[in-house]
Amino acid sequence: MDDEIRHRLWITPDRLEAINAVLLDPDMRVIDDFFDVVARYGTPEEINQKAALAMHLPALLERVGEKRPDYLADLEWLEKERNLGVFISEADYRRKVLGDRVDEVTFNDDFAVTLEISACQYFPWVIEVARRAIEQQSLMPGRFIRVRKMKEQESDGDLLAFAAAMQIIGASYVETLDTKGTDGSNVHLGGPETITGYFGGVGQPNEYALKWLDEYLYYYTNYGVRQVLNLNPGTVLLGYMLHRIGVDIEFKISVFMGNDNAYAAFWTLIGAKLFAREDGTSPLIGFNWSNSVNNETMEITAQFRKDLSFEKVVRFEHHITETWKSIVRQPYNRRDELIELADHVANISAKHEGGDQEVEESREYPSDILDYFRDKDEIIESGDWDAFTLNFLDKFDATNKTAWALTENGLSFIAAQHLHH
């Protein structure tokens, strides 16, 4: 295509002036309603200060001790084991995999793959896999995703304990707010069994986008929850706006948003660029691709992600495994594709939401995405708790299988920073 035709895509400054006029119009309700919610929690500076106090580790531990002394004992054990250095180091892990050949391999940490596990619904599971990691000399993930009901985990002390555990081990984590469509707001969803309604982009209809914003600010200021799942174009824009005015929100876009081609990604990153702060940062720190995306799409997107100065800001989060039931056609495993991609596309996380095929097929109770929407009490009463826990351990093993494959191929990984690196 010749340059004259390509130049027709140029966005003239007056277009940006028109957008700014809407954003700054004191009578523009779509913006006024946003500020009305924010104002309930204070100025951006006051909001960040509240969050900083809430996420301060000694303060978190004190609150855990008041609510769940048994969880505090677990956290003290975890901190002690970390300080003793009982978790395998990255260097020792590489030697375990490669033997003496490790001395001949040059690892390029610029392309390190973040080891990610989902969904870690309950704090005791962190302790369980930590014990497993010590025993097996395997790796704790560098990133944990959660989809447990916020009010439920707030009430039983799990929310506080999990936040503290992530600081102790040096891992990032993401919470999923309750305002996500399955709360009755979406007329297309009768419950999780009609979850395909998500793919219409109707996870927060009507006034629920502002409810999502309100819910975020509640958990951010009271518990220091910074990173949350985002699955609707409206709440993505609210996240951009909140960050732009100074609130230190971070979010990852969910697989349920359906970004399955480079043009969808381009649109999302254009919005991120428009609302980026002057230092170039964006609240969009995780971009979860649709399960149908291929390596070429990520390679194409990586090119303009870099040119938009987002290569170190926006992580590509790619499902390597998925729950056996209720979300994808099985078998589904993208580990080999990851190995092909990871030496030239930076800032990827390998997300493990299920066990490997041969493991899942052997389970009397294989993993099921619909279990994420069940109440904890109901899971226990039904007798499914042990099976549900085993599903998570299978995901942990799958995560470590990916770490092993990366290392075998001379590729770097990011595990829990305070334990392994």
C-alpha cells in the first residue's frame, strides 16, 4: 500500500481535542458519575494512602491474628521457611534439570516467562503447595489468580491471609470482584451454567460498571487489593480513568473478554496509550488472550505493544492448560507453543488452569470451571473439598512441568521472587 493511502489513517489533533472536551465538560454525566464514586473514598492521594496502610505487611498480620490465629501460624511458618532458604533456588533448579550442561547455557532473563496458576481459591492451598514445593524441590508460581467470592473470603479471613502470603513469597496476585455478571445483574445469565453470556461483553450492564468501580475502591482502601480481573470494555475504561487521575489501580483483562485477534489487542492498547500517565505507565498490566489465539497473533501484537512502549508494562497472559470441563474442547495444552514463542516475545505469563491431559483423565473428579462459582460451605458439605484441592495440586504440577520444559530449552522463568530468585 502506498504512503498516501496509509496516511489516511492519521488521527488529526482535532479528534483528540473533541475527546478532551467530553472528558473535561463539567456537565458530562458519564464523567461526573465516575467522579461521584471516587469522591466517596477521598482524593486519589488519600485513596492510595489508605491502601498503603492496609497492605502494610505488619498491619495485615495483625489483622489476620485477630480474625484467624490458625492462619497467622501458617504465615509465620511460611516466613520462617523462606528465611531458612529451604526453597530451591533458581540456580539449583536449573542444575537439577540440566545437570552439568547448565554451565554451557546462557539464559536470557529479558524473555523470562512468569509462572502463573489459577484459580487459587483458598489460602490453605498456598500452604499446601508450599509444603509440596519444599518436599519436591519444585517451584512456587510467581503469579496467582483468584476467582473466589470477595464477601465470602472477607468474612472468613482468607482475603487478609492470602494478601500477606503473597508479600511473604514475593508473588503478584489478582482478585475477581463480585460485580461480574453472575450476581444477577445480567439478564442473560441465570447462573454460571449460562456463562456464555459473558462473551457478549455484558458482564457489567447498565449501572453495574460504577458498582464495579465502587467495589474496587472498597477492597483497595480496606485490604490493599491492587490487582483485579477486568472483563468488560466499560470497566476497562473506568480502570484507565482511575489510574489517570492518580489512583494506583492495576488490572488484568480476562479471557472472558474474548480478545482473540491482533486488532482487538490494538484497540485495547490504543485506549491504554490514550490514558497512560506521563511516565508511560498504565493500569493494564495483564492481557489475557482468548484460548483460541495462536502464536502469530501474539507476535504481531508484540510488535505494536513494543512501539507503544508497553512491552514491560503489559504482560501477555496465555493459558497453557485449562480446566478439563466447562470452558474449552479438550485436550487443550499450549506448552509446546509457549516454548516456540518464549525466546523472542517478552513479558509472557504461562497460566495453568488445569492439570495435564493424562492427569485430568485419571481423576474421578476432574477440574471444572463452574466450581469457581460454588460456595465454600456447599463444597465441603457435598464432599467435594478433597477432590477440589487435588485439582489445584494438579495445576501446580502442570505449572512445574512448564518450568521444567522452559529450563530444558534454555529459557528463563519467574517464580515466587522471595523464594527462588
